[in-house]
Amino acid sequence: MKRLLTTLVILLVVIIAGLVALVMLVNPNDFRAYMIKQVQKKSGYHLVMQDSMRWHVWPKLSIITGRMSLTAPNAIQPTVTAENMRLDVELWPLFSHRLAVKEVMLKGAVLQFTPESKSQQKENEPVAPKGNIVNPVGKGERWKLDIDKIKIADSLLIWQDSDHSQLNIRDINLLMERDDQNHISVELSSKVSKNQQELAFNLNADVDIADYPYRVAGNIDSFDYQLQGVGIPTGGISGSGKVNAVYQEETTGEPQTISLQALNFTANESELSGSIKAILAAYPDYQINLSSKKLNLDNLVGWDLPPKDDSEIKRYYRVENSLAKPVIAVSSSAQPDYSAKFLNDFNANVTINADKFIYRGMEIDNLIFKAVSHRGLAEISSLSGELFGGHFSIPAILDATGDQLRLHTKPLLQNIELEPVLKAFSLPLVFSGKFNLNGDLSGKGYDDYAISHAWQGDLNFSLVDAKMHGLNIPQLIQQSVARITNKVNIPDNVGNFTGAKKLNVKAVLNQGDIKINQLYAVSDLLNINGQGKANLLKQNVDVALKVQITQEWGADNELVRRLRKLKVPLRIYGNWDNLQYHLDIEQLLRNELENKAKQAISDWVERNNS
């Protein structure tokens, strides 16, 4: 036992003595020129280490540098700066004059991807041909450089394109570890800040670099994130994801591509899965195929239903973020800019299927969206789903080749309950029932302003088991008749609505004005025909109706029987949520009574003369 302990002590002393001798005999600054030269050869970047390099032997054998920077060729600012850098090296390769770096550690680094940090080409400098330039180490080189691990802690990345605002990525903690010659494991966490919004995330991935830099493939096994800030719903947006990603560099005859396969992504209550492929040619081509079991748009953009009893319902009701938003003054006369030039810059083929899609509180089942875009011309061949017991289909064609985006659509909606749709869009609940709609509409723009100012086309609307709330036309007629004669009993039809088995409307939309060419309604008690107009922007209506009674009521009354042969004029006008009416039945009945009296006198005169 004593011999074993003695042997171990001797071995420990030898190791310590060797380390001390190595530290004393090997100057780490001997590696400086070699490291600078190799970095220059391999990447073209210029490495600067301002301070002396020194050994650090505990807990790892390391080389510590002072302030360092890494600068692209002819760049104005360095791409990477750090107050210090630590290189963890292996002991035994040093004895054979080989530098084996196990880990590179940067703490508090600043990484700048800005126009000033990009490589700049000097005037009259020849342009190198495309392709990978290999710079092998010369045969006379004494040292070899291997790196197994790169670690960046508590660092900052500044990203800025020439045409875009600056993006700050803070608290970067990155660990890249080489598993073998062709595979790297990556752990990354950070916070991205822009426009008072912050995205915090962390991910774990395995990267295949066997064909780097021509091809890089990676599996992101876990990705967790949370998005908060101005314009984000209270509580933020959070979720996770997984994806297999492949980047393919441009080669002869093949464009640069980025492919995301086996994509699984969640955001609050929503989830998406599928694939995305980007072919980055002269005109980028995006191929998107996604599906979802549940896609809650309200939960992502912050929309919520207005209170049921709110008498001053806003046209748009948004759940405000807990943070105060800046107030921006906008001229009421200013028209939105509907230019969509970005559609001219790429091609796309998009398919999205959602088992359940939630928008403005409406639960849409089996949503199908299919669209193809080619250099500014886009066709939405399918935008369909099941809603409130019915079905809808809204195909459309978008033309962005001009100064303003133009849209042409032929909506078809069948057997959909109208009341919850009006409630979802914060419109007055004037009508209820199951409605059908088909039309042929076109115009510039795509929002409510465009519909109420610029769209035009034909609309055909029908409502089954219809109710017009706030006005009981049969009761109005019965009350008017009762004021003329007391022989008419008023039935118990006291509901505050007008019912109809079916209501049909044919109209023409022209820049917010709706011309009602034909209105026809039929019920057990009366038939209604009419014409009129409405305005989407002012939300008012003015229609002239002819009401014909089809069924008698109360006691047997000659006046009512005569009334059935007439068409009672009725005008309905005013704001949608405060309708007014004008009924001429009393004058009509007085004329009838006068005619009856004149006829009786005429008959009496004829009898007496005979």
C-alpha cells in the first residue's frame, strides 16, 4: 500500500513539475503569429490581440488574451470585439509543437453585422471568381490548429442591413461543440429586441457540416420562445418548435435553397406542422405546405369580442397591451396605401389547412387556403370552410403589377347563421336567420376602407327564417287600421321584429353606395316588395316598400278584406341601429272609405233614377 501511495505521489509531482516546466519554457505568445496567419488564410478576416497572452492552469490549462477583435477585409468596423478571450488547450500536443484547442471562450463580446463591418472592395481591385478558395497549410508549417468547442457568453449581436432598422440581439449564450469531424451540437439562448418588442428564446440543435460551406443540414430538436412588448397581446406569445433544416449553397445550374422539413411549431393555443422551402433564385420561389389542428388568430393578434351590453360598440375592438402605446395622429382624409410591390419580387405556392380556425370569435371548421403567386399576380383558388352551420368559399385574384393592389372576388356563402357574424364584426343586429350570398366584386385594396370606398360589383343576398329586429310591420299596419275603425281586433303579435320565411335582395355596390334594385320578402301574413339604397360608410339605409296583406285577422271585417287588395306603402330609413319608418296606411284607408262612400251614393242614385 505504501508503495502505491508513493508511486502516486511521485507521479503527481512529475505532472506538476511538467506543467510548471511547460508554463515556464513555452511562451504562449509564440502562437500569436501562427493564429493570426491561419485565421487570415482560412477566412480572410484579420485577428488582432492587443495584449500579451498568458497561461492559466486552473481549473483548465488555458491561454488568456486581453482585448481582441476580428475584422473583415477592408471593413470600417470589426465584426467581433471582446475584452478577453480564453483558449482551453490540450497538454500533450504542446510537447510535439501542436496547438490543440479544446474550447474558445468569448465573454462580453460584441458581434456586429452592419454595413460598416462588411467586407469592402477597394477601387480597381480585381474580383475573384466565385467558388471556394482552398488555402492548405504549407508543408513547412510546424503547428496544427484544432478547435473542439466554441463558447460565447453574455454577448451582444448588432444586426443592420442598409435598408432596414437596427436589430439588437442581447444576452447571447452560445455553445458549439464538435461531436466528430462532421457534426456539431449547438446550444443557443438569447433575447432579440426591436421596436419595443422582445423575443427571448433558447434552442438545441445538431448540425451536419460534412459538405460545409456548400451544404449545411441541422435538426433543431427543441426551440422555446416568448414574445412580449408593444402591440403584443397581454401575456405575450409563447410556444415551442422542432424542424429539420437544410441550407444548400448555389452551385452550377442549381440555385441557393433553404428547406424546412418536419416542421412542428406552437404559439399559445395554435399549432402548425408541415414544410417550407425557399428557392433563392433571381425571383425567389417559396413553397409552403402547412396544416393545423387549431389556429387561433384572436389569441395571436389580440382580438376579442366586445362586451355584449356595450351600447357604443367600436367597429374594431382590440385587447390593448398592458404597456402604453404611442398616439399617432392620422389625417381622416388620408387614403391608405394599397401598393403591394413586394408581390412582384417573388413567386409562391401556399397551401394551409386548419381543422379549426378562430377569427373574431368565429370558429371556422375545415379551413382550406390555397394560393399561387407569380410576379405580382396571385390567385387564391380556395379560401373555404364551414361556419355557423353553413359553408363559405371566397376565391380571389390579386393584381399587384400596378401602383395599387387590385382584387377581384366571387364570394359564395351558404346557410350561415347571420346574427353571430354581425356580432363578430361589431355590426348592429338588425337581421337574423340563415343567409346565402353570392357576388362578383372588384376594386383596389383589401380592408374595410377599400370595401366602403373603392369596391364595386353585384350582390345577391337571401335570408331564410328571417327576422328584422326593431320593427314589427304587421303590428304597425294593424294598429293603423285599429285607429280608423274599432271593428278590428289586434292580435297578440307584439314581438319587436318582422318575420319572413324568406328575404331576397339584389343589389349593386359602387364605392360604398349600395343600390337595392329588388327586395322581396314573404311570410304567413304579408308579402313585401321594394327598392332603395344604403351606404356602408355612413351605415344608413332608405328603402321604399310595398306591403301586401295575405291573411285576414280579427273579426270578419270588410275593411281588412279591401286592404288585402292593396299594396301599403312603407318607407324605412335612418341609421342601421336606429331605424325610422313612415307608413301611409291611414290616408290609404281614408281614400278607400271615400271611394266606398262614393260608390254607395252612386249606387243609390242609380237605383232611385231607375
